[in-house]
Amino acid sequence: MRWSNCIWFAVRLHVRREAAGREGYLVWRWSRWQRVRWIRFPHCLYGEIRRGRMRLVSYKPDRPARQILPPPLFRGSVHWGDPPPETAHVPH
């Protein structure tokens, strides 16, 4: 657990992996943090193609609290994958 944010985490990881000779990508999507639906903020993830599939890793807050503005730095942890938004879930 450390103070950082998704952008710093993804950029640092990209630089380290690139220095090690690995090809990776910065992946951007809209954050699910927002409290007000029409105010959007970017979320940055790091991705690598492994065995023909994109593997994503990101830094997310340990205790997310929906606020109007996300904090510039927060205590968080590393999360593998990026589940689809809850609103995209379609029941069978």
C-alpha cells in the first residue's frame, strides 16, 4: 500500500518494462470513480500482449469513495485485469 495514482503507476511500469526490452501499452478508458455521471476522468492501465491476449494491470484505491473530483494521490494497490462496468452486465 503506497501513495500514487493510476497514471504514475502505469507510466513507471511502462518505462521499467521498456528498459527490460518488453513491449507494452498505456491503455486509457473513462474512470468509474465519478459521482456525477456527466463529469468524467481518465483511468490509465498498463497492458502487455501475452499468449495472444491483452493482460491489463492498474493501480486502484483501496477504499474508493465516490466524490466529485478524484484525489490526485491515494493509497491503493495493484489489480490485474479490468472487469467490465456494472452497467454493462446483462443477465442471462
